Amino acid sequence: MTVESAGPAAAAGTALSEPPVAGGAVPLLGHGWKLARDPLAFLTRLRDHGDVVRLRLGPKTVYAVTAPHLTGALALSPDYIIAGPLWESLESLLGKEGVATANGPLHRRQRRTIQPAFRLDAIPGYGPVMAEEAYALVDRWSTGEVLDVTAESFRAAVRVSARCLMRGGYMDAHAERICADLATLFSGMYQRMVVPLGPLYRIPVPSNREFNRALADLHLLVDEIVADRRASGRKPDDLLTALLDAEDDNGEPIGEQEIHDQVIAILTPGSETVGSMLMSLLLVLTEHPELGDRIRAEVERTVGDRPVAFEDVRKLTYTANVVVETMRLHPAVWVLTRRTVADTELGGYRIPAGADVIYSPYAVQRDRRSFDRPEEFDPDRWLPGRSGEVPKYAMAPFSVGNRKCPSDHFSMAELTLITAVLATAYRFEQAPGSDPRPRIGITLRPRALKVRAVPR
């Protein structure tokens, strides 16, 4: 039973109505055409039609939720599981046995396996790696050449994940492969989500062939990583060792497919989301150079002349607020789906068993009902005296409940540290040929951001 279904109307057995249908559907594709053409604008406008509305994506009926309190109820209710168009599109990459896509007892056991790597007392141990990679970017960018922010951001995110969670220098040779594969896969998976044409995606046209090539290459890379670790005989205290030593509920070693899917879950969602956020942070610094000035002043006041270290992150409150505000306006995870496991009620409407439900953190976090001046970039809205004005669940970049991202503190520390180091060393300006418009895929990031790093 959902939070809302405990209300008196449901308890009294009052018949519930279906949510209204959003306007603008076209034959065959339904609302999928608008969702594919301009998804951010489409999802943002849905709030004007109600807290819950019905959409048609091809032959499917999908329920869209727009109100913050209902997205919170959705995330916390046992009536909904990880499933739906988003996760179906991701299964070819993430599999069905990784923590990102599993449900029920399997998901709970997997959370127990990986959670120790992200405990608050474990994260400081990753600090030196985060700092090394941040200052490696400073060194790489000192030539004054125009930077391809997509490649640079993905490379940094992949290296931090690999070095912290899999303790492997072998990722150095594979970072470019991962970046190229992820760019192809996440673009193709979004198309498969909003326009679910099934068998048509198996037709050997160039876009499908490129998608399948990238998918096969990434899975091959994961097999190489696992094989290299086993062949080395090393058992460092990291997440990969925990996976290789993990046991199922019967005390037996977990299967090879589960190990494979879990490594994919380490490399893929984390690298894609953190890399996308780094791109958006650099975009924000080009659009609002005064933010970089304030970050540099905070670092100088807090740290002095020495290099920024992980121990400084907790004191860099303004820098962290810039990261949070970037997450609000440019969330990497901008759309999510769930599926009902029983007939239920949400916002006073009946939601049938087996229904797919979609909601957009991007739309919720720009809702004028929750945020004053919602389109304005204002890090100070997260000051202690003001952040309480934000309604509950209107800002949940790492989700809530048992699907909350286990690496939330890890990612915030990583993004805050890298932002502080880069903004202290450089001012950023967009270079000719840059295209800062949003690139719509499974994640959200600038389309083709090109910048020049100007030493301070």
C-alpha cells in the first residue's frame, strides 16, 4: 500500500478514477514523438495538466507523476519496483543481476555486499585518489589547448571509479574505450525507451550496428577486468574483491553473471552520471564566471596555499552548494521509471498492477511551485537558513528509500573536490565550435562542450 492509499477515501472503498490523458498524442507513436523531440520541455509542461497524468508511448500506457510529494511516495512504496521502459532499455547493458536493476531479496543482498565500500568512514580512504585525478586534470589542461569536455570528464570519472573501487591501473589503457562505448550506448538506449519499436532495433542499419558493437565491446572489457584480477592472485580491500568473495543466500559463491553485472554497475552508471555532472559544472563555470571567483576565494580562505585535500571538502560549503545547484538545474539522472506490482493508488487516482510510471527529476527540480525563481542559478538557496524552504522530495538527486544511490557521499565528495581544484586553477570560457545545448540520452549533459582553461 502506498503512502497515499492510507487515506480515508481509499479506506472507505471509494471508487478511484483514472488520471487524465495528456494532450498532443499522435497516431502510432502517441506521446513518444513529443518525448523524443523535446523531452525536457514536454515533461516540464506536464505539471500544468495535473499531479498524475496518462501518456501513450507506442502501444503502452504510461503514468507520469509531476508532484514532489508523489515522487517521494513512489520511491518509498513497496507497490513499485525498478522496471519500466527505462530499465528495459538498460537491461542489455546492465543485465538483470546487478544492483542497479535487481529487485527484492537479490537487491537487498547486493546492497549489503557493496555498501561497506561507501560507508562514511571508508570514503576518506579514497580522498588521495580523487585529489590526484583532480590535479592531473590541472596538469593536462595547462597547455591552453581547447578541451573536449566530454572526453576529459568521462576519463576523470572512470579513473576515479576504477582506482577507488577496483584498485586497478589496468583501466588506464581502457578509459577511451569505455568513454566511446558509453556515449554510443546511452544515446541508443534513450531512443529505445521513448520509441519502443522492439524488433526494428535488430535491423542491421548503421545506428543499430554501432550500438551492438559498443555493447559487445563493453561487456568484453568487463570480462577482461575480472579475468585480470583473478589471474593476478591479488585481493586488495576493494569492491571488486568483495564481489569475487561474495556468497549467495545459501552460502555459495555468487555466479559469474552476477559478478559481471555488478562490475558493469560499478563502471557504467557511476562513470556516466559523475562524468555528466562534471560537464555540467564546467558549463556553469563558463556561464557564471563569478562562481569560480567565489570558489577560489573560499579555497584560499579555507585551505591557504597548499593543495586542496579530501579533508578540506567538508569546509568548502559554497563549492558544495554550487555542485548541488548544478544538480538541481542540470541533473544527470533526469528521468526515472517504476512498475506497479499490485493495484494501488497515487494522488487520489487508481494505478493498475503492471503499470509503468515515469517521473522527471529535471521537471520536479524546476517546478515554480517548489522553487522561487526556478530557472535562476542560485547556490545560496542551499544555505542552512534557506534550504528548509524547499518542499520535501523536490530535490532528491540521489533518490530516496532502498533505491537511494549507495555512492551519494562518494560522488558529492568527488565532485566538490574536483570543482574546487579546477576553479582555483583556471577560469573557463567556451571555445568556438562549442554546443552547450542539452544532449538528451539516458543521462543529461552538454551536447558538445568545448572550453579553454585560462590560468588564474
